[in-house]
Amino acid sequence: MDRKKFLQTLGLVPFIKPAMAMNSLSELANLPASEKEMPVLFLGHGNPMNAIEENQFVAGFRNMAKTIPHPKAVLCISAHWETKGTLVTAMERPKTIHDFGGFPKALFDVQYPAPGSPAFAKELQSSIHGTSIGLNQDWGLDHGCWTVLKHFFPKADVPVVQMSLDYSQGPKYHYELAKELAALRKKGVLIVGSGNMVHNLGMVAWDKMNADDYAYDWAREASNKMKSLIHSGDHAGLINYASQGKAFQMSIPSPDHFLPLLYILALQGKNEQPVIFNDKAVAGSLTMTSVKFG
């Protein structure tokens, strides 16, 4: 059995199975003069069950939500939408995607009916010049997006647009693309990257699922170095994660869950210091570490 099929049987890898809308990004430009730029967030989303369970990570999301202004829109870059080319969702009512298997019916019953914004998607398409952006009508909000946003905005009253990860491109592409999103912070848009810094599902310690902050030595080593590079502002070291040694290789066996972090690093302001939260390991080979700038 190949790796993907094996993980699907465990419910840990997705298998793929529509208000409020902004007329234009210009509607986002009229923030009060005293209001700061919106922060940016990298969220370690972890197990989809975090959508319906009460635990320390859910509490961390809710506590962080109290510290940020209510956005006019959310742009989410999730580990769980990989495409050839970069796409953005452009429908008025994005569906809630239950892109996983093997979980309780209660999780599949959850709907997150946040509106989309075709106008916002088109503005994004026209404002990015470093690459071509496609408009997508078929995707929706996958679990990397809605399972965390429901704790930040439980009323689902903020328009959400997802941006895909182009699997054919290297980390530098994603970092440079993210820089073109910086102006959105001044227009009331909350930009969220959702993944996990350390994410090796093939090495999960099933007998340690309920242990608090349990990590293999290599996962702890990589996590500590990642945080050190974040605190020092060494973005190059994280963009070039493949050259960081064995611990990084074990922690990032595929780039999907790590790349959303690069989008948030690229948006770090000159004088912005990172706020680290939910900084714990799960089952040896995963970390829930989350980061806020601004």
C-alpha cells in the first residue's frame, strides 16, 4: 500500500470528494486612520477533530482571536489545497470540504458557511504580477481553513477566500508571491497560513497521542531551530529548509504543511516581533506551534 492510501485509512490525509461579498478591494481601503495594519497568522491546525473538541490548542486560537481586530475579509493559504499553478476561490458561497476520512459523524456534520467574495478574488488576480492567478469555482474551504477559522470567527460572518499552493514551485516562489499580498494588511484583510511546522505523519507515535508535548529528539531539534530562525528574522534559513540537516528532513518530508509558514514570514513588518503560541508537540512527530506578526 502506498503512503497516501495508508494515511487515508488512518484518516490523516485528505481525499477530495457554496451573502456577504465585497464589491472591490477599494471597500477595504477606508480603515480609520488610527487602526493599524491587520496582523498575519500562521496556525498549526493539527487534527481535524480540533474543530469540535475542547483542548489547549482550541483555547489558544480563541485567546488569540481576542487580540486581533475584526477583519473585513480573510485570505487563507492552507496546506490542504495543492494545485498546478496558483488559484484563488472565486465563488460567493464556498462549500465546507470534509477532506478526510475515518472520523466521527459529528465532524462531518459541521458546516462553516462563511461567504466568499468573487470581487475580492478578481482583485487579487489583477493585483499580483509575479505569477498568473487562476479563479476557481470548484474548491471551497478545506479543513486546514475552516477547522481553525471557526474558532476565530464562530459566526462565520467574515468573507473567506483561499489561495492554493502551487506544488510545482519551490519555496522561494511562495515567499516572493506572499510579498505581493502585503498591501492587503492595510485594507482590513487577515492573512492566515495554515499547516504545521513539524509534520511527519508516517512517524506518529500512536501510543503517545495523549501525552503532553511529546516530541522525538529530531522533531524537538527542528522545532527549536525553526523558532530560533523566526525570532532572529532569518527567513533565508527557513526558505532553504532543505539544507538545514537531517532533523529538518525528518520534520518536513513534504513541503505542503511548511510552505504556509513562508507566506506569513514574507509579510513580517520591519519592526514586528513574532508572538509564538500553541507551542507544543503532538504524538512525537507533529507540532502545533503558531505564530502571529503585528
